Amino acid sequence: MRAAAAGLPTEGLEEVAHMFNSMVVKDCVIGPTPGEAAHPDRSENPKGTPDVMVQPGEGLVDFPAVLGILRRAGFEGPLCLEKVPGRVVSEVERNLEQARGFMEDLVDKTAPGKAQL
């Protein structure tokens, strides 16, 4: 529950979840701000700056919580993978396969019925 602890995408989601018809899958990390100690409940970027080139499930977004809230509100729409890290084609392809597996497992573990991938 990293994102819930950090007050990220799940905050206020229940109130608007019934309006969602698709979900973009994108993760991120955020380093501590100057003078702030590293927070043990959230992923940190060693560079200390925000970064969105993060493999889904390895950053701040609590995907089980987000998709769980959406599914309880009746969401059965498509999931769109926006970004995966990688510098060469083979690395991007490997990360895409891993991200797809992560999302398929997530869909299986959330509410009844399957979102489209």
C-alpha cells in the first residue's frame, strides 16, 4: 500500500471511480526533496528527481488499490500501458512482457470479471 501511505492516486478515487471507462498504466518514483529524509514506505529515485520511466509495479502507484477501487465501482474497461523503461529494443520488449504479466496478474486478483488488456 505504498501509494495510499504516500497519499497518491487512491486519494479521492472512490468518489469518481464510476466515471472511468479506461485506465492508463504508468508508474513513477520521486526522490526526497532537499532536507527530507528518504521515506521507507515509498520507492525512491536514487537521482533524487521524479522519474516516470519505471516498470509498472516498481514505483509509487499502488495498482492493486487503484484497480480494486475502480473494479468495485463497476470498471471493466481497457488497460493501456503508457511507458516502460529501456534503452534498446530487446530491453523494452522484455519490460513490455513483464508489464503485461504484471497487469494480467493484477486483473486476476481484483474484482470478478476481467478488464480488457
